Amino acid sequence: MKLSKKLIGKYVIVDWVDVVSEMRVKLHSIELAKCRINGKVIEVFPCLVLEHDSCGELGDYTMLPSSLITSLEVLCQQS
């Protein structure tokens, strides 16, 4: 998914896939894990960085490579 710097400062919901490891299963039954996360976009290059909470210099962040993102919905812009 192509990401734009116009997303910075906006609150979003991101659907993405994550790797999985399965043991003792048939090959056709394994698939990537479907994940969903929300937060405020603070950076978009080279990865999407979401901020969930911050307190001074410390914060809770998620960094996602754009290749893992399957959809992105903008909720609202920072006020």
C-alpha cells in the first residue's frame, strides 16, 4: 500500500497481516494472521509509525512496513 505524508497527524484504523508459525498442521491450513490497530500517524517513511499514548519523551508506538498493510481508514484529524 502506498502511504502519503498527508496522513501525519490523523487518527487511523489499520488492517495488516503478521507472520505466523504453525506446527503439526497441513500446509493449506496456514495463513497470515489478520490484525487491526488504531492510533495517530506520526511518520510514514519508510514505515508507518502510529502513536498510541505518550508521556513526555516516552510513548507507546507501532511501526508497520507498508507491505504488510491491507487497508487504512482515516478516522479524524488531530485537533
